[in-house]
Amino acid sequence: MTMIIGSNGAEASPIGSILGSNASESVAKTPNNDSTKMTACDPACVNIQPCATIRFVPTGTGHNAEPIQGMAPEGAPRFETVAGTEQTVTFGKAGLYGFR
């Protein structure tokens, strides 16, 4: 499932991949909670270019993924994936994003 996150903050309906050959995709794992009971993504921070995608892949039962408040570019839209479900998010705003 793909979520398109635009620079205006709007989320389009989930759709299949519509990315061209110039788009890049990275993978972030969403493992089970660690020993501190905190959710984390691996990697926790990604420098994203416009129209790049992150595929969030659960490991074990996994958890949802979302940006960490204050760790995304100014005006970047919020999103939240569904726990335990592999999802791809396409970003319209470039910058450094932190995920949990």
C-alpha cells in the first residue's frame, strides 16, 4: 500500500506505486518494541529528497511508523502507518525526518 504525502499536507487515497524511474526508495524496519518499551524505526532518521519513498516493513509483529514531533522539515505533513502492515510513504517535502 502506498500513501502519497504532498507538500501541502494532504494525503491522497492509498494507491499502487506510480513512481517513475527517477524516484528513490529506502526501507525502514519497524521492529517489535525494544527492551525499553520504546518504539523505533531502523534507521531512525532519513534525509529525504522530493518524491522519494520510504517503505516501512514490520519485523516480528512490528508497530506503526510516524514522524517524531520536531524532527521533520517545517510544514511537513504528518502520517501514521498501520501497525504490522508494510506500507510505502512518498514524501513531497525534502529534508531530514526522524521516525518512531
